[in-house]
Amino acid sequence: MTETNTAETAPRVRGLTASLGQSLLSLSFDFGGMLAGTLLAVYFGVFSLAPWTIALFPGILSVRGAIGGLFSGRLSTGLHLGTVKASYTKNTKNFYLLLRAVIVLSLASGITIGLGASIFGLFLWKATIMDFIEVLAVVIATMGLSILFIPPITIAISILSFRHGLDPDVIVYPVISTCSDIIDTACYILCLNIFFTLAPFGRYLIGLLDFVFLLIVVYILARTFREEKFVGTIKEFLFTLVFVTFIVNVAGSFLVKVSEVIGNRPEIYVVYPAMIDTVGDVGSIVGSTATTNLALGVVKPSFSSIKQHLTVLGGGWMASSIMFTLYFITASFARGITTPDGLLKFAAQLLTTNILAVPAMIIIAYAVAISTYRRGWDPDNFVIPIESSLADSITTVSLLIALTVIA
């Protein structure tokens, strides 16, 4: 008989203090987002190698975050329901089908985001056929490299958190989203450098990586295309992917505007990925706990049931406010901002971004969980992917408003 975990033994967050504590623990990993931001600031010159490189950056982070959200959300719910075992080996069939779906969706997402960026590029920077080929080559290679690292880390964090009595709904995605941002940023910068600075050898190397990734996906499809759960996951996420592709290209366009507004202020680039992480992670905490509670039948599929999540909402928002304050302190110290006027302005810009972005994400995450559940879909295939991609746009727009108003 397959080993299962019951809802009664599954760790759950209870009380505002526990919610704040676990939320702060998981969001503390968002400090790693500042490493991604530092990479962005240090290697910012690589984004001048082609007009599409900076606009594609939010799309890379978002689409990987969407897939990571699907994977972590399904793992968390599966651990609570017993459809996934807290084991590194000899896991359930559902687990392996989910892992294969994540690999296939990584390629599909890379192609889709590349196509979306190219279409937007026709209007924004007069993209050519060569730009289209370059975008596809680099984004697929980036997705292929990142898939080597992110799923194993996600599995490890899910199992460790569950085994140690923590709620994976609160812990897993916030931690993995930060790891994903660092890995994705590093992979993207590496692929850009290989493609542009090692030409023509670098272009052949990127092409080879794309070809190997394609072969792996074809092999998985040939062996798994008859599995109903696998096909269902692919179909439901592809619907989400179309939405995500549009949103992340909008985010890329706004990031270009942000770069024009801030000029030479590297402290903004340093905190930018961390802020996106935190806003998206609060949404993931709310959405993931909601999907698990819906699956367990402990809440009604009505938006009014959000009242039963006030402790989770309050703990998550309080934790995010603390994290934004810490980002301000750390970035100010690192970039040498010492004048009272500069400190006050920077602090006001970050906290205003938080006040605008976090409540919006909370409402969106809960609404998506309820609406997808009512339609008979698996909310885990939608909630974190949608809210994480929207987090990029909402945070970027909120930052742009804050920078414009508090100039």
C-alpha cells in the first residue's frame, strides 16, 4: 500500500504569531533576491548587447516562477493529501508525472515567452527575424540550464519542511522563488555572454544546448503522452502560460520605463528582484494555503471565506513590510546612501511600493484559487503561476508609481 500523509498529521499554520513567524522565515530567503539584483547591477552591461535583453529579463524570471509555482504548489498539496510521499526515492506515480510535466512545460514556456517577446519587439524596438532567432535560442538555453537545478532544490525543500513540522504551503515557494531568481539570473547572464561574446563558437554551443533540451522533451512526450494526469497538467498550464506571456511582456515594457526613470541608481536594481520575490511570495502563501484548505474541504469555495485566512494574510503582509525595511537598510548601506534626504526618499519609495503591491496580490491570489476551484480545475495549476507572473507587473508598476510620485 502507498504510504500517505493524512490531513490530521499535516503541519498547518495556526494563529497570527505562527503565521508571522513562518512567513518571516520563508520571506527571509528573499534576501537572496538581492544577490540576483547585484548580478543584474554588476553585469548590467550585458543587457546592452541587444535591444531585447533587458525587456526579456522579467519574462525569464516570471515564467520560471510560474512553473516553480505549479511544481511547489502541487508538491505541497500532495504532501498534505498523501498523493506525494516525503521521500527522495521511490515516490508515487503522481510525483514522477508531475516532474516530467515540469520539464516539458519549461521548454514550452521558453518558446512561448520568446515568441511573445519577439511580437512585442515588433512595436517596441522594430525586431527583425534575426532578433527572433536570437531571443528563442537564448531563452530556451536559459530554461534548459535552470531545469538542472531548480526542480531538485524544490523537492528537497518540500520534503525537509514537511519532515520538520513546517507548513510547505508557507515555506516552499517563497524559498524556491528566491533560489530560482538567482539561478535564472545567473543562467541568463551566462547564456547572453556565451551567445554574444564567444561568437561564433558561443552561438553553436547555445544551439547544441537547445537541441539536447528538445530531444529530452521529445523522449518524455513519447513515453508519457497517454497519461491522463500528465496531459491534464500540460493542458491547464498552457492556458495559464498564454496569460503569463502577455503579462510578463508588459512587465518587461514597464521595466524599460523604470530604467529610464531611475537613471544611474544601482540600489534600485539591487532590490528589484527581492521586492518582486517578496510580493509574489506573499501571494503564494495566501494562494497555496487556500488551495490546500479547499482540497481538504475546511473552507467553502467563496471569496467571503477569505475572512478565515486573516491570520495568514496579516502575518504575510507584516512579514513583507519587515523585509522591505531590511532591503532599504541593506541597499542603503551597500550603495553608500548617507544623506537624510536620500534615505527618506529611498525608504518612502520602497514602502509605498509595498503598500500598493502586496494587498493587490493577496486579493488576486485568493480570487484565482476560488474561481478555478469552482470551475472544477486544479487550483495549484493556476494560482501561483498567475499570481507570481502578475507580481512582476504589479511590483514594477507600483515601483514606477512610487519613483514618479516620490522623486
